[in-house]
Amino acid sequence: MAVRPLRAPFVAPNGLRAVWLLAAALVLLSACAGRGVWAPDDAVQAARYAHPGAPELMLLTIMNNRTGRGDHTALVISGSERVLFDPAGSWYHRLAPERHDVHHGLGRQMYGIYARYHTRETHHTVVQRLPVSPQVAERALRLAQEKGPVANAFCARATAEILRELPGLEGISVTWFPHDLMAQFAALDGVQTHTLRHDDPGLEARIAESQRPL
């Protein structure tokens, strides 16, 4: 019986191996990259909105009605202007120009549109409001502007990383889970909580109440 010679394992030439590695890296980067949206200066300036009342942070958690777990985290920052930090979010409105997950011009109408966008049959929205100093609000705004664009599934983590950099919120732990961040935020002194449900006859009144100036 003839003996077959052993075959040497295939080794890609250096050039081909480099191509494969580059292709794999590009796939990985495309899976992790956030949206590189950058609205022009004139659009951002025209949309700027300063909410009346005290500066505040507003943590929004989109809760899954079936699982009871959080599916998304966003943060409204109200200081010299009110913006929405919507990390890896899918929401868009032409009147709220976006720069790397930060949406400018979050007036009462835009806030309501965003709240109704997420508050539906399958999900409800938990709104947690925390009054802060002007200095804390401005630092949060700067951190949010420097953070994005955020990769998919990093919404709670990116938000927690911002919050724990703020004076008085250093105890916030970094987490991947929106409902865990919501629970941590609830433990802070002075937090006001509103729950928005799509089948609530008073939903519009609750949306208005959840953004009434503090």
C-alpha cells in the first residue's frame, strides 16, 4: 500500500495574509463605529435652546415591557443650552441637529417627540431628573460632546462614564445595562421620577410635567 505524503499546512503569503488581517480589522471597526454625524455650525446655532429653570440632568431609560429590562439609555443635559445625548440612538429630527450623538435644540416640542418615539406598546420610558449646579451641567455638556460617536450597545456604559466624572456623582459605577444605571441614579438625593406609558390617557400631560422647569 502506497503511503501518502503528509501535506504541509497552507500558509498564506505575507501579502495575502496582510490583506486578510486588514479586511478583518475593517469588519471589526465597522461593527463598533458609531455614526459620524456632524451638523454644520449655522444649523447648531439656529437650533440652540435654553430651558428655563434650574440646570439639571435628565436620565431617560427605555424599558422593555416584556423583559422588564432596559433597552436604551439617553441623557438630557440642561445648562446654558438643553441638549440630548443619545448614544448609539436611532432617533433623528431635522430641527434637532446632531453632532456625534449630541442633539441640539431640545426644546419642549423636540423633547415630546423623542419621548413619544420611544414610548410605545412594547416599551415605556422612565424619566429621572436631578437638579445640578451650572458648573456640573456645563461639564456634563462638554463630556457628552467629547464622547461620541458611541458604538452600538454602549449607550449605558457611555452615559455612566460621563456621570461618574461629575462632582457628586463619582459613586456611579460603569455598567452595560440601562436598568442598572437607572437604579443607581434613583439612589441619588433629589431625583424626581416620571414614568411614561403609551396607553396612559394622560400621557401628554405627563410628558409636559416631566419637563416642567425645576
